[in-house]
Amino acid sequence: MMVDLGKYAGTVLSAYGVSLVLIGGIVALSLWRARRMKAQLRAVEERVKHGL
Amino acid sequence: MSALLIRDLRLALRAGGGFGLGLVFFLILVALVAFGVGPQGALLSSIAPGMLWVGALLSCLLSLDRILALDYEDGSLDLLATAPLPLEAVVSIKGLAHWLTTGLPLVVVAPALGVLMNLAGPGYLWLVLSLLVGTPALSTIGTFGAALTVGLKRGGLLMSLLVLPLYVPTLIFGAEVARRGAEGLSVATPLALLGGITCGTIALLPFASAAVLRVNLR
Amino acid sequence: MASIWRYANPKKFIETSDRVLPVIAWGAVAALVVGLVWGFFFTPEDYRQGSTVKIIYIHVPAAMMAINAWAMMLVASLIWLVRRHHVSALAARAAAPVGAVMTVIALATGAIWGQPMWGTWWAWDPRLTSFLILFLFYLGYSALWAAVEDDDTAADLTAILCIVGSVFALLSRYAVNFWNQGLHQGASVMRAGAIAGDTQERVSNVFAAPLFVCMAGFVLLFVALVLLRTQTEIRARRMRALLARERMG
């Protein structure tokens, strides 16, 4: 099902597209950094615990 | 306090202190605007108040990092911080010294550059008056920016990024006074608001600057 | 004693936020999907704006969050300065990029909408200009965090910058209003007339219901992102501390 957006289809779709890309970007970046930092911290903690 | 002021003024005026560079920058900027816009008197005349204000603001920005950086490097800032003089007073004096060596000369040369920009007749008085009222705010806000970034390597660019948004209200009201003055309109409201901003920043911002400086000297 | 300050303990914060984060995140996804699908597929066109009215479901919540994110950073900065809770400072740091993205979304959707409606991408209208200035404040704030090496120094400096910046952002808002009266319509979502039933000016009910769902979705999304990013900042800080201790021997 597709709504008829009339003559403003490009306008509406590009607004939604830009916004979803930006929101997706910040979410992906946050998730990626969270995962990487978790792994790095675990590695460092292991190393410290086992006395190098 | 006056000893500190005199010392700062002397350092700024000495050769290599950078005094006058801001003025030359202001002159070059005005010339560049004219080159960029083209030699059309009417157009230059209509943008003159705003361009002169932007030029004054950028010239002011140029010398901000000198307010504290030199004293930070040679350690005299640490001495000042432990001196009986409160740090709020020190930053106020620093701001005043910056205004006397940068802001005031800009006010004095602005009418001459107004001629180059084809500024309309009644505009000169209001341009000078608005700069006279507004530039102290620029120096005070700039001291805050300098205090924020004093310990940083490559702090200059960051300081511009931090200070320029803070300059927006001053610029808007200052340029508005000059523009309305040049067009022969009433300038009372923007001039009052500009004066309010200047008084407010001079009264309150030194506390923030001193707090930030204490953090940076910790 | 159950007190909100318990969560100032980083460990406690991570434990608790780990538990509530999935709920909030999925709540955000659900609200956004429902609100946007409802708004996009099941609302009529506006008789003047045509289908561009559908942009409101992103534009208005993003603009709202752009301002609220800064307000949240201001509160967190004050808490850091008064009570010295590290989580608070890190939460402010975590919120800044999210707020900046919201500002960009509000500006971008506004520009795309303005092109056919006002006939221009950009106008130096008070609201647009204020948002541009707000974006600059977000950039400066984040840049200062990144530039200062010592964590506590950075937290102090950015907190004071946030407070001073808030004052100047408000000043700019009024200065810009004075400078140009503007093109942008007034805020019509929460206007008193909406309750009184003045159908001319308010956003009508057909559009309002999905809009409120979208607003809830954006709020939840913001909270989820800030919680997640604060966790990351806490871990990054802990790792820097561990590495520093290791280097000391």
C-alpha cells in the first residue's frame, strides 16, 4: 500500500529519508561505540586482574 | 590593581605586543569586502554598518588569545592566582586592558573606515557610539573564552568556535544601532539593549571567567 | 533510603540502566513506528500544505528534543557543579551529540518543507536562526569536551560553558526576534486555542494524535540513547583510569 503524496512526494520522502538516515546514524554510532568500549574495558580489566 | 593594568598595557604596547595588528586587520577586511562586493557605492553604503561591526568583532577576536596565554606560559598567571587580589578582579582588569588596547582603537578608526565603506552621513555618530558601548562586552566575553581555553594546545581555533556564538546578541544589537542610525531611524531600543548586554556581561561574566581559570590552573 | 542520588554511583547506574534500557529502547521503537506509520499512511492531506504536512511528525518532535536536550544538559551540569556526581557530567556529555543531531533534523526537515511552502530553503527567520545558533553551541560544547584531556577539568569547563551558553542562547533568541519578525508560524501544537477548539490556528486532532505518539517516541529515543551513551562514557572513563594506573606501575 502506498499513499498518494501528490506533487510533494519528493519533498516528503526526502524529509523522511534524511531524518531516518540521521537517526539511524546516531543510533548505530552509539551502539557501535557502546559495544566496542564494553569489549575494550573487559580486555583491560582481565589484563589488570591477572597481573599482566 | 592599577599596577596590573599598567603592566598589561605596557606589555601590549611594546613592540611585538601585537598592538595595531588588529587595526591593520580591520582595514584589510574592509578593503577585502569592497573588493568582494564590487565598487558599487549604494550597495556598500547599505551593508556598511553591519560589515564594520563584523570587522570590529573579528579584529577583536584576533587578539583574544593574547589576554591570558602569555601570562599562562611564563607562570605569572599562577602568581596572580595566589595573589591577594581576587581572580575575578584579575580577569576584569585583563578584559579592561584588552579593551583599551583593541576595542578603543577600533572605535577611533571606525569612522575612517566608514568613509571607505560609503557610510551614510548620520551613521558615523551612531556607529562610533554603538562600538563604544558594545566593544567592552566583546572584550569581556572574549576574556571568558580565553580563560576556557588557556591551558590547551591549539586553543585558538577552539576559542573562536566557543566565543563567536556568544557574540551573536552583541553583534545584532550593535549593528542594529548603526544601521538604524544610518537610515535616520530611532535607535533608542537597540542602544538600550546593547548597553544592557554590556553592563550585564561586565557585572556577571568575570565570575564565570575566574571560576574557569581556577579550574584550568588547578 | 531510596534516593535518586543512589544512581550517582556509576556501578549502580550501569546495573539499573542495563535493566531499564531494553524497555525504553523498544518503547521508543514501538512509539516511533506506530506514530510515523500512522502519520505517514493514515492521515489526510492538509488543504493548504498538501502532503507536506506529514513532515510535521518528524520536524516538531525533533525541534522539541533539540531544545530539551540542551535543558537536560544544563540540569546535569548544575548537578555536577553542586554535587560532583561524575555520572551527571558524563550524561551531559552523552546528550550533546544526540541534541546536535536533533537540531540538524529539525533544520533539514524545515528546509525541505520550506522549499515548496515558503519558496526558499532557508530564511533568516528568528526560529531558524536560533536553531542555527543552538547548533553552534552544541558544536562548541562537544569540541571543548574533546579538547580537554583531564576528565574532571573538562567536566568543570563544559558545565560552566553550558550555563553561560544557556544565558547567551536565550539572549540570542530575543535578539534574533528583535532583528527580524520572521516567516515561521507560531507554535501551534500546545496553544491554548487548541483546547478551546479554535480550529483555524491549531493543529487539528487528525494530525495531533499521531504527532503526540511521535513526540513520545522521540523522548524515549533520546532517553535510551543518553542512557546507552552515558554507560559508554562511564566505561571509557574507567578504562582511562585503569590504563593510567597500569602505566604508573
